Amino acid sequence: MKTLIKGGTIITASETIQADVLINEEKIQRLGQDIIEPDALVIDATNKLVLPGGVDVHTHFSLPMAGTISSDDHYTGHKAAAFGGTTTAIDFISLDRETLDECVDEWHKIADPLAAIDYSAHMNITRFDDRIASQIPGLIKRGITTLKVFTAYNNRLRLQDGEIFKVMRIAKNAGMLTMMHAENGDVIEILIDEAIRSGNLSPVWHARTRPAWGATEAVLRGSSLAAQAGAPLYIVHMNAAGEVDQLEYARKMGLPIMGETCPQYLFFTEDNLAQIDGAKWICSPPMRSAKDNARLWEGLKNGIIKVMATDHCPFFFDGTKPIKYEEENIAIPGKELGKTDFTKIPNGLPGVGDRMPVLWTNAVNSGRMTPNHFVEINCTNPAKIFGLYPQKGTIMPGSDADIAIWDPEKNVTYGIGLSHHRTDYNLYEGWHLKGFPEKVFSRGKLIVDGETWLGKKGDGRFIHRKPFAEIL
Amino acid sequence: MKTLIKGGTIITASETIQADVLINEEKIQRLGQDIIEPDALVIDATNKLVLPGGVDVHTHFSLPMAGTISSDDHYTGHKAAAFGGTTTAIDFISLDRETLDECVDEWHKIADPLAAIDYSAHMNITRFDDRIASQIPGLIKRGITTLKVFTAYNNRLRLQDGEIFKVMRIAKNAGMLTMMHAENGDVIEILIDEAIRSGNLSPVWHARTRPAWGATEAVLRGSSLAAQAGAPLYIVHMNAAGEVDQLEYARKMGLPIMGETCPQYLFFTEDNLAQIDGAKWICSPPMRSAKDNARLWEGLKNGIIKVMATDHCPFFFDGTKPIKYEEENIAIPGKELGKTDFTKIPNGLPGVGDRMPVLWTNAVNSGRMTPNHFVEINCTNPAKIFGLYPQKGTIMPGSDADIAIWDPEKNVTYGIGLSHHRTDYNLYEGWHLKGFPEKVFSRGKLIVDGETWLGKKGDGRFIHRKPFAEIL
Amino acid sequence: MKTLIKGGTIITASETIQADVLINEEKIQRLGQDIIEPDALVIDATNKLVLPGGVDVHTHFSLPMAGTISSDDHYTGHKAAAFGGTTTAIDFISLDRETLDECVDEWHKIADPLAAIDYSAHMNITRFDDRIASQIPGLIKRGITTLKVFTAYNNRLRLQDGEIFKVMRIAKNAGMLTMMHAENGDVIEILIDEAIRSGNLSPVWHARTRPAWGATEAVLRGSSLAAQAGAPLYIVHMNAAGEVDQLEYARKMGLPIMGETCPQYLFFTEDNLAQIDGAKWICSPPMRSAKDNARLWEGLKNGIIKVMATDHCPFFFDGTKPIKYEEENIAIPGKELGKTDFTKIPNGLPGVGDRMPVLWTNAVNSGRMTPNHFVEINCTNPAKIFGLYPQKGTIMPGSDADIAIWDPEKNVTYGIGLSHHRTDYNLYEGWHLKGFPEKVFSRGKLIVDGETWLGKKGDGRFIHRKPFAEIL
Amino acid sequence: MKTLIKGGTIITASETIQADVLINEEKIQRLGQDIIEPDALVIDATNKLVLPGGVDVHTHFSLPMAGTISSDDHYTGHKAAAFGGTTTAIDFISLDRETLDECVDEWHKIADPLAAIDYSAHMNITRFDDRIASQIPGLIKRGITTLKVFTAYNNRLRLQDGEIFKVMRIAKNAGMLTMMHAENGDVIEILIDEAIRSGNLSPVWHARTRPAWGATEAVLRGSSLAAQAGAPLYIVHMNAAGEVDQLEYARKMGLPIMGETCPQYLFFTEDNLAQIDGAKWICSPPMRSAKDNARLWEGLKNGIIKVMATDHCPFFFDGTKPIKYEEENIAIPGKELGKTDFTKIPNGLPGVGDRMPVLWTNAVNSGRMTPNHFVEINCTNPAKIFGLYPQKGTIMPGSDADIAIWDPEKNVTYGIGLSHHRTDYNLYEGWHLKGFPEKVFSRGKLIVDGETWLGKKGDGRFIHRKPFAEIL
């Protein structure tokens, strides 16, 4: 079975060319001028862009939290991703069993039957001892090459600095990459306690109890631990100007530190949390200020920040009111759990489907980024850093045929009507977007065609990732 | 006529893939897995890398200077370039006639019959008045989209700040790019006068009379003029740490300023000029210090400097002793002209052929740069910034088949024996290099095959460049 | 004749102490606890601060400009200075005669009979040749140790870079200090021409034709020339954030560069020029933006900027309407000259008297600066840098008894009613100030007592300054 | 009893003046020109400098460590301080009793009978709970206004980040200042364990197990905790370039963070620990590299680092061999305890007496620092920041007559022969110094006269310090 995408403009991280793409089964077989392939299904991409499918390295599907669970499962999340042009998602495996293997097994049990796009997982290292230490390198044969540690969430997810240092050294020797959630857990705990005792329970206090300075120092702390361990590091969801300052400093000092941000941190501020529906914007780390937004944009522009991900972890704004999703009425407890107490609001927000369309308009069309840079941070860099490249993240012969045909002229009014997340709100509701995915292929199979969903549960494939991936 | 490069690893600025390349006449027609093309000449590239031919945007062939002329003409220079993997060179047109058109005509007369690879030219704007101003936009229809200005060489090449500002505005409106030689001409004149009067005439005084601080401020001055003109700017041959500091500052302030460095500034220092054969290292701006070398490397690594060029402008070290070049005995007056007075030494050194082999060993093999980054700064970025892309600078369908097949395992002892410049010395004499071009194609035609030269005078084609090129 | 200031708190650049000050004739003789001196006139300073009289190193009295003359002469300017707590002023001598000596003579003729506080002068070097060069060191025996150069005002005041470089070297060898007005003259000329031709003639175009980027690069250019000359440099009237960035850079690189700002650049912006009475704020360089204000404050706080001066050069806002000054009706053509054309508006504004009272409230009371830091930048640093120390700038035995007794609790509504400049407006009209000079002594003589003026024309003494002054 | 110091040059943090100093009993009564006081003892200070006695805010006398005790007690340490021109020392009180009051009492019992110069103490907060929290403000009435916390020495001295945050808030509300020892305890513990297990036991491993990156991040961590607490912070013994970078960053962000360095960090490197007698240089944090030395000098010069202290904590190099001290043979176990294991070497080195003479030659004479700046960082700033000012730290009427008469022309070969520390080595052995204290007064009493010691045990007075001291 062959498909020929004709007449489009292929965008890779560095190239912009007029060429046809010939897909043979699951793979891209050929790029060429005027390819003629009689037995191929021809897709006319005239005036369209042909982008690699996006790679979102930061999603949380069906994540239990605060007495509920994130409202997208591996199926609905993948479906939303696909509608937004993303064809690979990397989730996180919680360390809530005895051994890492058991955790991985358990996660596969949940994810595999539902997966609709290709996927992988990072392993959370949220407790550490000699047994865990000895199990980490074994993850590689399970296809898992990345570990996540936290400097926040004391007594739940956080490791001590020395433990992180040890994880980094194990990772480094095994060719794995450590990812870090950078905040100062101690101060946050204290401020939250005080907020509660003072009756400061509205959503904006979520932001006020997680100061940007804590994130800033944690970035340097992580970088310093990495320096001392001789290991690379990847900072997730960068959100504060100071974090960019410190990442820039670390890189200038020659350290192999990489950083990711997410769209929400580019557009929103603490003021959004102060709105009547502020709970919609609650995630951790929180929204900051306009000054932080600006520095993140600048950091992207000057190549300090290498990856755009989403930290997708949606909850209903009002989980008491069902919505219709694939003909089913569904309601999952959500943000309303914390109506009177921000500490009870599940942390997280939707985004896996929004990332590429929202950024196309607001980064590419606005001149902040070239289409190549857009592909670089949304597709290629994540694939490279996370050991998926060149299978994923590019449009080249031999790569998986994960492709988004993008209509740069399409105008839409964005929001829940188009985003396909299984939740009742969208942060970008009513935004006018120009440029939108028209057709999306996953390993050669058309899974999104305009507004039509052609994907299937279980069609997604778990990708065994490679260690010793590139450090950018 | 088709050629099929089979089994190699294609390197672009962002991709590294196993794929075959099908060349049809002058163009790359196809990239693909296992291409079979019965009527094509097959080149086995197994275990070889397939790189875009290099683009050197800064060469001076047959440049009259100090009573002589740079010793490579458009033929020998192109030949040397090709042996080093470079397939496009951009030269400079002197403004030494009445009108820009006459200058361009004159330059074509000299270059066209000799050209052996594809080529273009920048226009030097070394005097400025309303007539020149009005002629500048007309260069575009001649295929020339870039202008060079100087802040040094008073009364010869230098424009005043206000003239530069005006040139920038004209350029900006026409979609042209201004390039700048950044030094402080005034101080240099004074210091040279004083050196002469003090009898400080040895080669090292060439460096001592051109202080790095002058280059540093000129970078900010140029950036500031560009900011005020709303225009982009490209700084040539960056050589001093302070220049990188100021380029970084300008970019962080959001200005569209780009910078180039050259290999010589990464490896050599003022100490080389103090050697007995110091004249070999005389070019302008001069070699600096080890600290400057280091900052340039760092600036490349962090993406502050976008292009590697050569400022190729060779002279004989001893132009009284003929060398054999293509069976001819040739001697051209050179550095010996200034044996007793550095101000008489023609400024410039060979490099067009050295750039890629020397950097492959000393940047890629040494871990300072990925192969992709090597391609980015040597091929793709120069092509993009100078309006040659995607015709040049990449390996993609539709691009010109300018290709260097690179043997990453080939060991050579480098020097004049391999470099093919028409001069009697090489700065990298005796350096051990690993990784070397094996075969070089220019628009589909094999022009270098190992040590065999298959190119021809006049086969090179002048490339009409496009205005409004990308600003990186 | 002795005076004993009892019970006050003496503030120096580093000390804050309760002590009495005994003045003997013109000098401070003693500081002590509970000094008893029966034959001294006792001034009760209980609850008052005892500050060194201010040193304003940047004033322009009776400066001819644009067909008129700055409206304060050496008498009225000195008087206004004294009412604001300033007891030394350094003016500028125009280079408008054949020799420097003639210029100095001429300036003395005008200044000496009028001077009411102690004073000195900088020599403007606005043209340069061998004769001027040879005359410069001779200024020292005239008591003049500082030279001012301009990078703006082409064909009037500007020197070329090479000339500035030469001036710096002469200055350095003679122990003199070069001061620089840092803007880019070329661009300014062009933009003004264009504004005129476009009919953009309102006051705000004064700012728009003098971009901050020009000032920013000129600071680095000056610093670089100084670096190459091995000489110190003092940048006058810093006004733009970028200037502070570059001064910080130069100092971090180890260069002996110092900078001054003026109160107007801390409080006002281009928006003030867009007001109906925008002409009041016209001076060169112009007001910038709130971001620039903030960076200047930060630069003061972190010790990057060392001196506060005023660039006092007042003009009437409406010179057709006389005001009463010392019982005389006086009207001097002023800003109204450019009512329909900003290029005709005389550049400059009042400030010599405002500096200390305005900053006390807005820097000390607001917590931006300690009282010691206030004294450091308004009194001690200027005295040290300009060779007046320890005669001026501090309260110590042996120093001139130039003292301002400051009432930190006094509230005033500031403006022309209190400022004593000979002009018809004040930039700080209606500002509420807390803390004000109560009594001012010049060499032991009480010249200001509350609102009473006790000074006299001709009582001021020209201070012969010393070369090789401190570099801070 | 009056003393009149005649004819000297008084140096304060900002002033340099020729004046006499009249001492009346314990206080400076008067500064004046030609003071005549018939009943005063006259000290001729012609051609001498008159400096405020030094304030060393960081000493450890009789500190128990590693099975021994630091070899200077409060008497011998004070005596050595005095010989070096230092007249006030602030020690640390260990938190090794139940309550803070008991700790203070115990410390007084040891210190008070021995003190020979004026002194005070900081309180170590090395464990934290609600009881400690409630006791902290009570320290103020004991005259103790400063608290020290550690981010290193896990399970011994270290507090967790949240505890430090709480300490800072208590301190801030009470007007106290938090001081921080900044290293990363976790990594250090791990590296020491590994070094031991690997048999890496020589002194240089002391440095290798305490990486500079840990100190660097801890400075930002501390600054960030302070930012979040709204509190000021003082970083002790800064030693690494990165620490200066981060302190500069924090200050530029507007945070009230101050830093101290010590002479040893300016002159020595890890190489010294690799010498045969490397144990002499063992202290924590360790010596770093020449690049770190240079950045510390630069940080001092540009006002980023505000205080010079010593961290004086001497041990014998060979505590088995007695030395003679005040006619007594004395030997105290020292560095030899760790002859075969660096972890057993007591950490610390002598310095209280060396600070001012060593720096005079190597900072003032070498042109790195003016005499005023020398006084500022050695005397005035420490007095201000630690609530001793104006009683200590300056030469002004009303201040304690703590004075060092300094002979700027005196040449000595420095070392144990002159340093008076009770130990058997000196880091600056054999260094040639020019400029040395000649006479030292403590509260008006001459305690050092050339090489003669006139001080007495018990003559030192505990200084009750004031809260809400200046933040610089």
C-alpha cells in the first residue's frame, strides 16, 4: 500500500522544499521532484505544507490525582493529539509498585489497548534506594531511556539532591537522560500551609504559593548536580524568566543542559488564575507574568530553549456536568473539587492537541519563529533528544510516515469545538487561528482527515527508544 | 544523465539519514530508500557521508592589493574550493568604476571565463553619494543582493556612519543584506603611522596596530546603525571575544544581526605573527588570543555565530620563488614585499579549500560540533542568508546536485600537497586530519574524484541570488 | 571668625555620625563630640543633617545657543545652585577662539565677576589639530584638568574617533580626564533632515531623531577608544538603558570608565515631549522610556554610575513674557523660538538647583539610596573624579567649609517658587518634597538661610583643580 | 586620659585627609587640623596612615573539631588579630545546648575571661524547631543579631531549605541578618564516601569532593530563599567564580544579598592542596582555581562582594611538635590527625592576623584597591552590616578609639615570626609585605606597639549589636 503526497512544501527543521513524498506501508520511501507512482494513492498537497507529525514528550493520560484522574485516557489523548498534528506522545510511568518492571508492566496494560498514535514513556524516579538504582539500567531493554525526578512535592514525588545526583550518574553511564521538574518543594509546602491557615483559598493562591524564584534556583541546582555528575539534564516545563536566565548561564558555562517550555507559559499569567474561572489555568508550575512570557519567547528565539511540549493533564472545569465524547456522555470529577480550596483543585490542563495549531498562528504567523524552527522544537528536537530520531520527528526516507499536511490558509475559531480533548474547556477558546492540520498520517495510515477521525484504539505502537541520544 | 549515490548517510543541517540520492542532470531528483535506477551511474557511498557542497560566502580572487594581486584567480580558487568540498563561492566586486553596473560588468569579464564552480558576488559600497544610492536596488536584477561596507581603511574603503546608515536603509527596503567589516579605521591609521615612525615594522605589529577593542565597538556600532535603520546586518570575519559579546548582546536585544567567523580565528593567535614566518598569518582583522579563540568556539556552539567562511585572499609567502601549478611555473609577488615593513605585506591568506576538512577534524571529530551543525554553518546557513537556498546549501529534491561525498575514516597529513591553493604555503601544514572529501559534484557533474581534478574553466555558473532572503 | 554647627548628624559618603563641626574662616577645622568654642557663632543643627555642599560638574551658564543664550548666568545659576545645596559648579569653556588660553581668558572674564559659589571649568575640545594638541597640557596650570569631546553635533562640536583617541592619550599623559557626550552624530543629522522635510516638527521629534541606540554604541565606542588609548573616560549625562549595559560591560572588562546621569533622565520619558508643553523637556540627549529610567536607577544602585550631575542649561519656555528676578523684569528668548520647528528650540533645561532636593525625596526617602550614597554621588565622587577633593566634596577637617544643613522633615511643594533658576518653569513643578536645605555655607560664609539669599556676585572663587585625580 | 594622634593621614571608607585625632578615654573625641591638647599623650603619626581598627566578622576560636580544637583561643586569637590591625572579632556560637540562651551563656563563659579586643558572636542555627524559632528573637537582647545557617554538613550543621526559609523570615521580622555557608551537602557526602572507598585519601581530595558547582548553586538557592522570605542574606566565604556570578545576578534582580570573601580564596588554588604540605590549606569550602581567584578580585573591584573576613580557624600542621607561645610550650593536635586520611584533617586555617597586612600589599599596593576601599571592606562595611556601626568601623568623633596606625613604608618578610597566631605555620610564609600596622589602639588603649604586646586577657568587651543594621 503506497501513498503519494504530491505538490506540497515539505518543512523540516532546516529545509523548506517543494517535493513529493512517497509513502510505502509505514515508512517514507522517497522524496522527489514529480514522483510518479501509478499504484499509489495520491494526496494533493498543492499549496499545503507537509510537516513531520509532532512529538509531544510530556503528557499525562489517566493520571490519578487528588481523588480523581486526568480526563484524557491514552485513547482520547492520542486522538486529540492527532487532530492537532501530533503523532507521537511520551507519557510518564508512576513509580507506585515494588519494582520498575512492575510499574512498566502495569502502565502497558493501561496504555497499550488504547493507544491510537505511537507512544512511549518516561519513568518517574520518585523514590530511590539501591534496588531502584540497580533496576534503572534495565529500563533500556524495555525501550525506556529517560527518567524524571522532582525537586518539589515533598514526601510524594521529590528526591533529595543526593538521590538526584545518583540518578543522574546512573543515567549518564547507561546513556539515559534525566528530566527534572524544577521547583523548591520546601518553600511551597510552607506557603501552602500558611495560605490554608490564612483562608487564602482561591485559585490565584496556587500561583502565589509557588514562587518563580523557587523554580529559578532549582534550574541552577539541577544544572549544578548534572555538572557534578558529568551528566546531561533536561528541564521540563520552563515557565519563569529566571529559569531561562539560569539555563542560559549553565549552557554558557558549557554544561549539557536542555530545556522545554509549554504553550501555556507563553500566553498566560497569574492574572488568569485570578479570574472567576481561574481554576482552568491551574497547573504546576503555575502561570507567571508578562515579563516571564517575554523572556520565554526570547529564549526560544535564541535557541536557549530547545523543545515545546505540553504537560497535557486535563481535568474537567465542572466535572459534575457531563459532556458528549464519541456519542457517550461523560463526566469526570475535576476542578470543581477545589471550588473552595485551591489545594484540592487537580493540577493540570489540556494542551496536547492545542500545541501546534496555537503556536503556528502565534509564533510562525506572528514572525516570532520560522516554519523550520516550529518543526525543530515541536518535532525534530524532541525526537532527537528522546531517542526517537530518525524514526520520528522528520520527513526523510526511512522515517515513519508520521505526517501532518498543514493548510496555512485555513482560518478557524479555535476551542473545544475543534480540540477533541476529553474535557469541558479549552484555554484558547475563541482564538482565531490561521493555519491548521488538514490530514494526519500515523505510520502511513490516514488517521485524521479534516474533521473526520479515522484512528483506532490499539493502533498506536509503543516505540522502543534508544539510549545515548543526541544532546542538543 | 543520471547518477545514483547509493548507501551513504546524508547529512543536512538537521537530519542524518541513510538514503540514496538520485541525481538527474544538474539537480537532485530524489532521496530514497534503496532507489533502483537502471540507467544511472551508481556511486557507492557505503560508509561514506553525503554532504551538501560547501558555500563559502567570503572569497577574494585576483584581488589587487599593495602592488600585487591575490594569487588565486577565479579558476584556481574554485578548484581549491572544490577539493575542500566547497561548490559555491561568493566573491566581492570592487567599486572602482563610475557606476555599479560597470563594476559588475568588469567583474564578470574576469570571473566568468574562469569559474569552475558556481559563484556569485557581493558589491562593495566603498563610496557613497546619491548616484550610488540610486543604483543599488538595480543590483538585484543583476543577481546581486548583498552589499559590503567597511568601518576601517580610511580614505580607501571606509564609509562614514551616516553613509552606512543610508546604505542599510536602501538595502532593507530592497530586501538586500548589508555586510560589515568591523574595525575602527581611525585608530588603526594612527597606530600604523606611529609604528612606522617608531620602526616597529615586523609582522606582529600588524596585529598590534589593529586592537580588538576597535573591532568590538564596531560590531555594536554596526548593530546600532542597523537598529536605527530597521535593517538586518551581517558581520564578516568575527575574530575577537568582545565581538561575540556584542553580537550576543545585539541579538538578545532583538536585533536581526548575524555573524560569520573564519577557521583562522579559531586556531591562531598573535603569537603566530611573532614567528619568523609571521607574515603568513597576516590578514585583516588579525589573529587575536587564545581567549578570543575560545569565545568564538563558544559563540558557534551556542548559535550566536551563524556562518563559517574563509576570507580567502592568498598571497605567496615568497613570491620570488616559483611553484608549479597545473604544470606551469608560477610566481606572484606576495608577503616578501613587506619583508622589512609590515605595512607593505599584502593582507590575506589562503583558506577556501581548508575550511571544511580542517573543521571536520577539529570541530566535529573533537566533539565541538555535530555533523549537522557543521553542515548548517558551512553550507545551509550561508545559502539561506545569501539568497541561494534551496538551490544551494542542502541535499533535497530540486536542489542543485552540489554534493561532497565525505570519507569520515580517511586520514591525511594536510598541507600544500593537498590544498590546491595557488600559493606556496598552507596555515595547516602538517596537521593530521581524519575525514576528507572523496568525490565532489557540481550541479551533477563529478569535478573532484579523490586527487583527480575533473573540473573545467568556465563550467561554473553565476547564480542570480534572491532578495528578501532569510534572516537567521 | 568661627562658626560652630552643633548637634547635627554629619553625612559623608561613608559615615553617619552625631558630631559638631567647627568652622574657622573658610575651612572646617574640627569635627567633634560636644565642641565648645566660646568665640564661635553657634548654629543649632539639632535634628538636622549636615551634608557637604553639592558639586555639580555639569552646568552651562550663559551658553549661546540657537540665537539666544542659556538664561542663567554665572550669578543666577550659582544662586540657584546654592539654594539647592550645591556649592561648587563646573562649567564648560567653548573652544571658539584661536587658542585655548584665549578661550579660558574669555570665560574668566564672564564668569569671575558673577560667581557666587566656587567654580571651575572643563575645556571643550571641539576642534583638533597639532596646535590644540600642544596647548592641552598647558590647561593644567590654569587649573583645568578635564576635557570634553563630542561624538555628535557634526561640523560643530564633534571630533572624529581618531581625534578623540589622540585627545585621550594627551589627557592620559597629562593626568587629565576626558569626558564624552555620547551619541551618533551622523544618524542624528540624517534623521533631523528627514523630519524637517517630512514636516515632523513638533517637540517629540527631537527625541525621535536622537535614537537611544546611537547613545548606546557611542558609550562602547568611547570606552573602546579609551581602552586603546590606555586612558580613563567619563561619560556625561547617561540616559539610556543600553548605555548602562555598555558601561557595565566596559567596567567588567576592567576599563577605567565612569559615568554620570542627571535627574531628568530618571523621571521623565519621551512622553513628556509629546505633551503640549513638551519643549520644556527638550535637551540633548533626550528623555527616553520608563525602561531606561529603571535601568538608570539600577545602575546607580549597583555602583555602575558614579556621579549625579545636571547638565543645567535653562531657557525660558516663553521668552516673550518677562519674569521678575531680583526685582528686575527679565525675558530672554527661549523655547518659543522653536514653536513651529523643534530644531529651533534651544536645547537644555534647568536643574542645578533641583538636583539635591528632588533626589533626596525621590531617591533617599523612597529607599532607593542611603543618605551616604546620596552624598557620594552628589558631592564626594564628583569632587574626587574632578580633582577637587578633599578641598570639596566632604565634611572633614581641612576641607572647605562648604556645607548644607539639611532639614529632613521639611515639606515643600516644589517649583519655580523655590528653585531660583532664572527661567519661567520648573520640571518638578508641584512635586511634594520632604527634606530640604535650610542653611548653606560657602567657604564658611552663610549664603543661604532659609529663603534668604546672602550670597554675592564675585564671592565665588575659581578652584584650580589637580591632575591625576582618582579614577573610581 | 587623652591621646592625640598627630600628623597622620586618616583613611575612612570614603575619605583621605590630613588631620589629627584626639582620643578621650575610650572614644574618638575630635578630628581636627592642628589640634593642640596639652594634657594629651601625643603620638606622632607623620607619614603614617590612621586606619579604623579592622573588623573580622568570621572567626572560630577554640572551636572543637574532629577530636581536637582550633588552636587559637579567644585570647591568642584576639592578640593575633590586634597585631594585624584588627580590633573587633565576631565569633560563632555553636548550637549544642538545649536552648539558645544556654549556648550563649556557655560561650560567654569561655570567651569573656580571655577576650583581649572587642568582640561579639553570631548564633549558629544548626537545628530548627518551634522552640528554637521562638527563642531566636530573644537573642537581640543578648546583643546577638545575626544567625548562621548551613546547606552543607548533613546531619550535623545543615538545615533543610524550608527551615532556612523559616529562619530567614524570623530574622527579617526581628531585624536580624541570616548568614549562609553555601555548598551542596548531599553531593559532598557522596563524594567523600566514594573517595574513602576508593582510597583517595590525600589532601587534594578534600577539594575534589567539594565541587565549586555545589557552592555556586547554593548561592542562588540561598538568594532565592531570601527572595521568597523577603529577607536579606549574607553569603560567607565566597570562593568560586560561579558564586560571584550568582551574587551579581541576585543583586541585579534587586535582591538584598551581600557577600564576603577571605584572603585565602584570592591567592591559593587546589594546587596548593596537592603539595606535600597540602593539609595546611585545608578548609571548607576549599581553594579553587586561578580563574576563581580572578573573578573574586573582579567582584571586589566592582562592589559585588562587600566584606573581607577570614574564617580564621587554625590548627597546627604538626600538633605533635610543641611551639613556644608566650613563654609556654604548646602543642595541640592538628592536621597530622589526617595524615593518611583527608577526612580526618581538621578543617580550617589561620588568618585573623594576616588579613589586613597581606591585603594591603597585595590589593592596595598592587593597585587593585584604593586605601578607602580597603578600609571599606575590612572595617566599615563589616561594622555596618553587622550592627556595630558607628561604634566600630570608622574614625569619627563618638566612635570607639579602635585605631591602627599604619606605616605604609614598612617592609617585612611575613610569616609565623610576625603573625602571632597560635599555630606552627602561616600560609603567607616568606611573603614580602610593604605596609604594616605600627601601633594599634583598642578603645583608646594602646595594645600593640610595634612588636610589643600591651593587651590583656579580659580587656576585650562584648559588644551588644543592634538589629535592623544597614543592608549594603
